[in-house]
Amino acid sequence: MSPTARIRATSYITRTTPWGPQLLVFDYSSRPEAGTHLPGSGVEPGERPDAAAIREAVEETGIIGDLDLPR
């Protein structure tokens, strides 16, 4: 049995401050050995990767508002 490829989506969320741009990252306090992460997870069957990235960003951060998406 061969392993199934898993599609993942990740969001790079930035903000501009007087000190320069900042990237949103987080650590799991219950699993410090896991390291630092960006919001993201697996893409559900039939889901577009861009929609999955947005869904995960909202689920994991609670951030809502207008999106400045590249075209």
C-alpha cells in the first residue's frame, strides 16, 4: 500500500507597523518541540487550496476583515 499524497494550504499573514512588516506565526504551548508554525492545514476533498488557506487562517487566528489578495 503506497501512502496517499496530502495537499496542504498555508497562509502568510502580514501587517505593516511603524517598525516594518510583521509575519504572523504561532507556537503550540502544549507541544514546544513542534516549533513555530504558520496558519494552515489539509485541503478538504473538493476544496480549492486558496479557499482552504483562508478557512484555516480564520479558524486558527480568529482574524476577520477585508483581504488584500494578490491577483
